[in-house]
Amino acid sequence: MERVLKDDAIQEKAERARMASFVSAMANADLAKTTSGPKGMDNILQSTGRGPSVTITNDDAPILKSLQIDNPAAKVLVDISKVQDDEVGDGTASVVILAGKLLREAQKLVNMKNHPMTIIADKPKKTKPFKRGHK
């Protein structure tokens, strides 16, 4: 039988893989949160390639781009940041932080034994439509 996974690959069960995705993606959101707002901190990026260099920045876009990420959910957050940067040029931390908050809420629902497809299917029904002029 032909092997599908690499020798060093680790196979995880659905529940554990889902939780690992939540944790990894939320870690990216927490990282973006450190640079945001008036109290946003500078982060130090140290290159490990040829000719090591050090960069100090409070812009989360280059920070997220510099990460070596294997987790698909965490990669989505980095992609969201890249698209926001390419299309608008600003607000990269905001979209990542918002996505992280949505993931935290989704994780609570999954922990309550709601299936992810049920959460997705029921969400539009529970959301009230926006009405102009409504306060």
C-alpha cells in the first residue's frame, strides 16, 4: 500500500485537529492584537536566513508574513491580512483580530458539542437583518 503521509507527519483525530486549528489561528490573532491601537507594542523580528537581520516594527502585516505557519486555519488569517493589505493598505490587524474573535465564539459553540456544519447552517437564521435608520 502506498503511503500518503510523509515519514515525519503526524495524524490527528478530528476533534483534536479542530482544537489545534482554533489554538493556532487565535495565537495569530493575539499576535496581531499586540501591535494594534494606541498602546500597540513594537515587535522585534529576527531573520534566521543568510545574513541575520533584526527589524523592529509595530505593523502586523510584515510580522504575519514572516511567520512559518503549517496550520491551515492559521494560514487563512495570514491570507486575510495579506488581502486586506493589498486591497486597502490598512486595517490588517483589525481583520485578523475580528476573525480571531469569531473563532473564539465558534470554539465555544463547538465545545458545547455543536457540530461545525450546524453552527454554519444556523447562523444566518439567528442574525437579525440590518435596517437603515434603526437604533
